[in-house]
Amino acid sequence: MRFKGLDLNLLVALEALLAEANVSRAAERLHLSQPAASAALRRLRAWFGDPLLIPQGKRLMLTPCALRLRPQLAELIATIDVFANQPTVFDPALTQRRFRIVSSDFLASVLLRPLAGAIARAAPGIELEVLFPDDNSDELLERGEIDLLISPQEFVSPSNPYRLLFEEQHVIAGWAGNPMMREPLTVEKFAAASHVSVRLGQVTRLTFAEAQLRALGIVRREAVIVPSFAMVPDLLVGTMRLAIMHERLARLAARTSEIVTAPLPFPFVPMREVAQFHRTRADDAGLNWLLGEIRHVVRELDQEGDKSAA
């Protein structure tokens, strides 16, 4: 298939070559032989009048022309994907589709089981693939390789839209046998205690809670740093450590772990958890249905929590 003389199949090859910056890996991604991928690169170089990838040591580097093409190509591929896969009418009971969602294990722990159950009942042909966030999550969204990126509002990219899912409060969590959890906690006691904290990604991006603490000028002693919110409760039990936890996750963990919670001894703004999607998918009926299901599950969980508290 050609458009104004350009073989449109080459656009898919170009996307893989620029993403991988390696002919062999691009060939694997395209399910082609390495000679076929090399031939595609030669044709692309001839079309654009630019080498696109140039050797530098043992690696290939993108030329300035390739760097300019890459974001335009990502948006083009994402638009074509939506165009090609969007049904005329979205019927969750009949649709066959996989949603790829990037979400922290906080959301996976709290929401995934009830969400998967609700989807299994209403839309048996829909599949969920959950990926944990890393340093490439924004790039995956920009390339259209994921459907939703769920994160605190402060961390979303300005180049794509998002919608609010819910607000989350934070609490202090500790072992039920920790004497600090049986008396009012002051800022001084909080800062003097040892803590379990969370860092995300290889560049150790700050969590929402850590960013808030730094904004308040509160320094704590981090005795244990882990890459997962779900690991925190087990590291509190039997110790004098404290942790700042999402209230919903702490409430869930307290059902099976010997932890209790207390209010934070300083003002802490609520975390606005949002779902971000590629700008070409704002009118995606399936994606809007999924966002509605997530909000519905959150409301049901909160109603159950209110009944338990009563």
C-alpha cells in the first residue's frame, strides 16, 4: 500500500527502528529477518534523504532528522491504531479487546481483584494487562503502546489529557504492638522514628507522599526503602517502624496484618489519582467504559469501608 509513493508498511518498520535503535532488535519486533529490516532501513534512508541511524562506537544513534520524525510518527501510528481497531458500536458484552494499564501496585492491590471480577461478568471478552510504572511509562503512552497511565495528578505529562478517578487520603501505619501507635503522634515523634518508604523506578522517582514531606520540610529516617507499596505492611509488623500509607491500602492490609493506623500529625493534601490516555483516544468508547468501571469499583469499595467503620 502506497501513499504518494511511500510504502506505508515502511512506517511500521521506521517506528520499530527508531524505538530500538538496533536493526536486529527491530527485526525481532517486526517478525522479520535482519536482512529484511536492513533493506527497509535502506529504503527509508533513500525516501527521507537522511541516514536516520548512524554508528557511534558499537551503538546506533538517531540523527536530528530521526529525532524530529519520532514524535510525529508515534502520534501517526497511535491514530491509525485507534482508527483500525475502533468498532462502530461498543458493546462490552461482545467486544474482544485487551486493555494495557500502567498502575502502581497500590492500585493493583486495592482495585484489580474487584475490577477484574466486574469485567469478567459484564465483558468476558475483555482482557486486562497491568504493568508497573517505570522510567519509560510516559514514552509508552506517547507511542500508544498502553491504554491508560494511572498516577497522581502531579506526575502526569502535559501533552496528553487525563481524568480524575478518585481522591486518596494518607495515614500513619504501624504495628499494633508499637507503643507509638497507642498515643497521639507529634511531628517530632514522627521525624524521630524509623520509617519504611517507597521509591519507584530505576531513577527512584519520589512518591506523592515523599514529595509532600519535602514540600513541608519534614525529614524522616528511612530505615527500609522498597520498590512496592504492598511490601510495606509486612515490614512494619513486629517493629517500631512507621510508614505513610494510602488509606485504602492500609485499610485492606489491616484485614490480614497486625497493623493499625493513625492520622498524620501535619496537614497533607489529598492525592488526586488520575488516568491519562493518548490524546487521540479521548473519544474511545471502550476506554471511557473502562474508566467508568474503575470509578464504579472505587465507589463500591468506599461504601464497604464506610459500613465496616460503622
